[in-house]
Amino acid sequence: MGGLPTMSWLGALGAVVAGVGAGDSPRRDMHSFANPEQVRVRHVALNLQVDFGARVLAGSATLHVERQPGAHADAPLVLDTKRLTIEGVEVLTAEQKRVPAAFSLGKPDPILGAALTVNLPPGAGAVTVNYRTAPEANALQWLDAPRTAGGKQPFLFTQSEAIHARTWIPLQDSPGVRVTYEATIKAPPGMTALMSAEHLPAQDGAFRFKMTRPIPSYLIALAVGDLPFRPLGARSGVYAEPPVVQSAAFEFADTEAMIATIEKRYGPYLWGRYDLLVLPPSFPFGGMENPLLTFATPTILAGDRSLVSLVAHELAHSWSGNLVTNATWSDFWLNEGFTVYIERRAVEDLYGPEQAAMESVLGLRDLREALKKLPPGEQVLHIDLAGRDPDDAVGPVAYEKGALFLTTLEHAFGRDRFDPFLRAYFDHFAFQSITTADFVAYLRAHLLNQDAQAAAAIDLDAWLSQPGLPPGYPEPKSARFEAVALAAREWVEGKVAARDIGTKAWSTHEWIHFLQALPESLPAERLAELDAAFGLTARPNAEVVDQWLLMAIRNQYHPADERVDSFLTKIGRRKYLMPLYGALIKTPEGRARAEALFAKARPFYHPITADSVARLLGIGDKP
């Protein structure tokens, strides 16, 4: 299935690929079987049929490869796969002949999958793998029409980060290996296919795409559904299901301004378009920064644009993560810490310092709470993930401790020096994958060594390799939060009734701060007072209702039980689900309820979410 693609449009990429330095140097990625130090994949061409009935993608992946200098002439190509059915492999020989190739699949590992080793004749330039995915592939979520917003067409979307691309494409699934790609996607009639790539004209009823910039495998993304489009500006727009697309366009109206704001500080946006796709509520994350097409959760559609900092975050990844990428998942903070920092700078520029301060306060609170529970080895930025799923690196340490480290650098050196340093950093490492050591070397050469007095305030080892928070970081403060905390104290002490608290102008962040400022243990009658005054159980804002439902579970506030059940069975975002399930299982009655709710919701959850909740409940990874 699927022939070798034409390569004419790749000629212009020579300079870009040739310029990749750090991203090409050998990196031992413990989460990949691949051997890019010997044979490196440069380009991936997909030809896939979407089969909703069987819940599989079937077709071929053609991988254009380069044998690396010093590699043995008979070195095989080693790829990452997980639960793929390999139906055959062909190679394109030095004589431009397609011939069958001998291949073998290694012993499956529960985290890493199985290595696909292909015999590669000397001079061979491409390998075509014919394959099909498994219905339970971790990266793929198949939704029947009744589980979508429109209710008329089914929906498919992928989530490849961290190492789930190998469950739908046989490739070198490491962030240290960057590839260009093209794709031909055959979808059912009446449906739209989208990818994290430039659209090409359809051909023979198939959707076609190309990505001309080298990206890591986890940024290859696909979605198929009933997806109309609304423009947001000259280079941005939003796709969503018909009942959602108009509200999404309203919510994301500031997207063009966000792009321009970040460009002013950190250099031009180099990806062409920036579109968003609002996914069904089963999407396991807030957003995913797939280039040209951010995937976003519908839980940020609050109706008042109060949660659009998530868009700023995913957009910021266009510089930190997509442009300059962590080379291994132990360096994950290079993606997320930088992105949180840039996100908050953009929020400050667009919405004012107080808005950014509130987000920083909430972020630091999340980090401190996480540090209380995490073992020392998981409190470090440059984390050891040997033998572990890299999804374990996702959490406040990479995000918030990473951002706080950069904020500490900013305060030590001043914005007038730190902003140009960051812009130069993105220019220097553009389209490369780097390690923490690469960043430290650049930091020393271009910032720390320029001012010994300012550098003396920065303990790199404490930030990168030691648990906890080093002393001397700038403590964020919010005047609006101080007023909210005072209101919380006065209500707890009985000095003011809930109905008399002036909440009319409160933002989402102020509501979260108010609820988090309350004691963990409150009598049900006091929660009932809050509920009666503010309608918290019925709130549409997912961020606020999630915090409220957590309080309700902890204090056995039963009037919220129905909303808890509805929330856990209709929302698939892990950020919300894991704390709520975690609170439920603290009592025998709650555990029984959690297991019953999970059994009901599991077919709706994305495989990543389902596996996470299953592990939390201790009932196994698979149905």
C-alpha cells in the first residue's frame, strides 16, 4: 500500500537540515529503541486509510533515511513501534529498486513497545513499512457520533506526546530525532481530516499535507471529524464541531494579538499559520502544541475569555518546544518551564501585570503542594526517568519550577539583558533538539559569564539537580488575591455572610484563590451556604467547578454528588480527573463509587487518561 513519495519540494530544506547542530549530535534516549547515531530518519511520508468501523489506521509509512558518518555499511534501521501489526517492509535500493526487506520485531516492553529492526542494504535511501494500528493504540481516540458535540459524525484524534507516536506510526520516536513529513489521509465521505502541517490540494478524494520544517515525532498529529472553520485573523483560525465553532471563535479572538506580542520579544513566528482545533471533552490535556494546529480542550470555553492563557501557553510552544525542543524527556523542563515563562510575559503584556501575577501565585501554590508529596528525585528539573514512563515527568516541577528558575534569572540580570538573551537562544538553537547540558553551556557563555555579580545569585546545581526550591527566588504577589484571601478569612470567621462577599467582578483566578484559601475541612452546612450564594455546583466554568467539587468530595457535601458523577463521566482532562478520583478513593464508600464511575466513563476516556486512572485505582492498565 502507498508508494514512495515525490521529494521535489524537499530540496529547499537542505539549508535547514544542514544547519541542525545539537539536534543531530548523538543522544542516548532511554525511551527509544532507535539508532539515529547510525541510521537517521529524515522524512516520513504517510499514506493512511481511516477506518472508524474497525478503529484502525491502515496503510504505509515511507521513511527516508541517512546512514550517519562512521556507521557500519550494514547497520540496520531500528524503529520504535507499539502494538502495530507489521504487514511487510520494502526498501529502496541504491539502484532505485523497491525490494522486500527482512525485518524483525523485538520483545515487547510495557512502556517502550517493541523495536522494529529492518535490514538495510548499503546505499538504501528509503524504507516503506506497511502496517495497521491496534484499536487500543494509546495515541488514538475513536469516538462514536453520540459522544461528539455534533452527534452526527464520529471523531478521531491523536495525542502523540510523549512516546505515543509509535502506536500509530513506525518511526524513530525520540524528541532528539527531527523529521519533515507529508501525508495522504483517506477519510470517510463528508468528514474533514486535519494535521499539524500545511494543507495541500485534495487528490482522488484524499486529504494531503506537508510539514517542511523538521519537527520531533511527538508533534505529528491527526484529527478527523465534522470540523467547520472560522478565521480569527490573517494567519489564524479555529476548527471545531458545528455546535462549538462559533463560541470557540469568540473565546480565541485575541489570538492574533498574542502572536504579535510574543514575536516582539522572542522573534518572528516561523510556522506560517497558527490555527486551533477544539477537541471533544475527552481530550486528556488542556492543550497540545502541534505546529500549525494547536489541539485544545473545550473546558477553556468559559464564555468570558477568562481561560485563554492556555492559548498563550500553547502558542508560546511555537518557540519553546517546537522551535527548540528537549532532546530527551529528562530535559522536559526545557519545553515547559520556558513556555510557562513566555506565557506569563505574554499575559502581562496583553492583560496587565496583575493578571500575570495571579497566575504566578496559583502556579507557585501548585508547585509547593506538589513538592510536599513528591520524593526528592522527582523534585528536580533534570529528572532521572530510567525505567519509567516519560508521562511521569508531566507536573508542576517541570512547568512551575522551570518557569521560576527563568524568572530568577530575569530578576538577577534584568529584563533589558534577559529578553535579548532568550531571543538569541531561540535563534541559535532554532529547529534543534537540545539537552539541559546544551542550555547550561549556552547560559554560561552568553549570560552568566557576562556579569559575575549577577551570576553569583544563581545556583545552577540547586535549580537543576537538587530537590525543593533554592532560596532567593522572587515571590509573586497579587493585590487582588490579598483582598480575596481577606474575604475568605472573614467568611470562615463568621464576620461576613457569603451573600455579602463582593464577588461580582471576580475573575476565574480569584474564584480559585478564594476556594483554595478555605480550610480543607468544612461542615456541609457551610458549603451549602456558599453553594446557595454563588451556585458553585452548577457553574459552567470547569476550573472553578473542579476546585469546588474537590472540596465537596473531601467534606462529603452530597448535594454536589450528581455534578461530581456528571463531571467525571463527561470530562476527560487528566488535570481535573486525577485529583477528584484521588479524593474519592480515600474512603471505602468513595472507592466503590470511583470504580463504578470509571467503569461507566472508561469507553469515553482517551487511552492515556484511562491508563492513568486505572493505575490510580489499582485495577490494571487494560480493560
